[in-house]
Amino acid sequence: MKALEGKRAVVTGGARGIGHAIVERLAADGARVSIWDRDPRADIAPAEHATACDVADEAAVAAALADSTKAIGPIDIMVANAGVNGPTKPAWDYSLEDWRRVIDVDLTGVFLTARAVLPGMRARRQGRFVAISSIAGKEGNPNAVAYSAAKAGVIGLTKALAQGVVGDGVLVNCITPAMAETDLLAEMDADYIQAIRDRMPFGRLCTVEEIAAMVAFVVGPECSFTTGMAFDVSGGRASF
Ligand SMILES: NC(=O)c1ccc[n+]([C@@H]2O[C@H](COP(=O)([O-])OP(=O)(O)OC[C@H]3O[C@@H](n4cnc5c(N)ncnc54)[C@H](O)[C@@H]3O)[C@@H](O)[C@H]2O)c1
């Protein structure tokens, strides 16, 4: 029997990049998967279901949960992965509009997703919630202030949520990856990307499959005694 046989999972931002790799991995491990994405693709395989959803929109999140539940059943696993980078510039050049957009998607989106799905998990006394934070949330990045603040917020939110459901059979964790090659890099300038590459002790970026493998562990049966934690996938960059 596969590790996630019989489990129903949602991956936000699952249409491409890290989210898509997570969809592929959870499906390969036996889960039935539904995607919530602002911009879903026509070809959703190996997911079974996909719905258009902006995770920063409260009503859209409620509608997406109803839609996924109807399609695959009550949700056992929620991967809050959808995120944007925003512009790469110092704080004094960063517009309030960009700041609000990044916080809305990367932090409020995780809150809205958790708020929607946790009551059902608590009622069924089982569930796994995992958010995709970032090494930027631990170390900060001078040219991505909103992103760093949002991702640090996700770590704090993870801890608060985990403690709130600790007796309910629901585990809440997050992952803090270093840079991986995805469309997200299109929002960054070349110097910014090179500066991050130069700081990678392993001498390479992270792969999307390495992040998906960590998610599979965290939502799987072998991760049974850890909640409220940030799991590192930074190739030796972070030591905490
Ligand atoms: N790529 C990296 O280097 C890296 C490193 C650490 C953490 N992360 C985080 O991993 C997650 C995925 O990043 P990625 O690199 O795969 O990005 P990506 O741009 O390749 O894919 C992001 C996906 O999320 C969707 N999305 C964006 N905004 C959305 C919204 N408001 N509602 C619903 N869906 C939305 C997009 O349509 C897309 O399918 C993000 O949270 C990102 O911050 C990425």
C-alpha cells in the first residue's frame, strides 16, 4: 500500500512550479489531488480536479473548498503553496501597492486557506496542513522585503495554528526552501538570482522534486510527532 493511499489532498498554486511537483509526488504516493490555482492549466494530470481560486480572496477560498470536497471528498491534506515574489528592489523603492499584493497572497492566503480547511480536519480528528514558506522568511532578503516579511509571517502562523489544533489530531508545519528554478524567478532580476546562487553552499539551486519529497514526508504517516515546525530544504544555507 502506498503511503498516501486513501488520502485527499489540495495543493494551492499546483498548476506549475513547486506546486506542480508536489501534485505529482502526492499522486504518486497514492493521494487523490485537487488543485486551487489563480491560473489553472487545461491539463491537470495527475491531479483529479482543479478549480480557479485566488487564495487571497475569502469567498473564492470558501467556494474552492466546497468544489474540491464535492469532487474528491473531505480534505485530509492541505498544501498552502501558492505565492508570488513581488519586485526585487530595496525597501525605499518598494511601493505600498506591491507590498500589499505580496502580503495578501503569501501570508493572508495561507491564513484564509487554513481558516477554511482546519474546522473539517478538527471535526474528523485528522489532517495535515503544510505551508510553503522560504529561507527568506528565516534570513531576510534586503531586496525582497514584503516576501521576507510574509514568509517569516508564515513561520509564525504555522506555530500559532499548530498549537491551536495540537489536541485535535491535526499537524501543522511549514517548509523553508532555498531558491529553486521555477517561473517565480521571472519576477527577479539576473543580478539578484546570481547573488543567491553564489550563497548556496551546495553550489546549486534546490530542485522542485527535493521540495516535493520533503512535503511528502511531512504530510505522510512517518511524520507523526512533529508539529509547528519549519522543515529546512536550503542545501546547507540555514543552520537553524
Ligand atoms: N522558486 C523558489 O525559488 C522558491 C523558494 C522558496 C519558496 N518558494 C515558494 O514556493 C511557492 C511556489 O513557488 P514557485 O516557485 O513554484 O512559483 P511559480 O510562480 O512557478 O508557481 C506559482 C503558482 O501559484 C499560482 N498562484 C500565484 N498566485 C496565486 C494566488 N493568489 N492564488 C492561487 N494561485 C496563485 C500561480 O498561478 C502558479 O501556478 C511560493 O509560495 C514561493 O514563495 C519558492
